Amino acid sequence: MFGSIGELLGDALKIAAAPIQVAADVTRAVTKPLAEAAQQVAKDVKDELHDKHSPR
């Protein structure tokens, strides 16, 4: 009996967690490219400033 209740609770938790996991995955899919682009812009600016102040 307790095994059945435990399995039922486990299944209920999986059902409750599924939408959260989907939302997290979708959010990550959207924010990862933005974060990578922001890092590239920061690197480009840093490189540009470094090049302008370097002796030639």
C-alpha cells in the first residue's frame, strides 16, 4: 500500500515539474544566444579599445 502511495506521489511530482522544466528549457534557448552576443560585443569593444591604445 505504501509503495503505491509513494509511486502516486512520485508521478504527481513528475507531472507538476514537467511544465517548469519546459519553461526553463525554452527560457534557456532564448537567453543563451543573447548572452553569447553580449559577451561578443563586450570582447569586441575591449579589443577595439586595446588596439587604439597600443603603440604602433
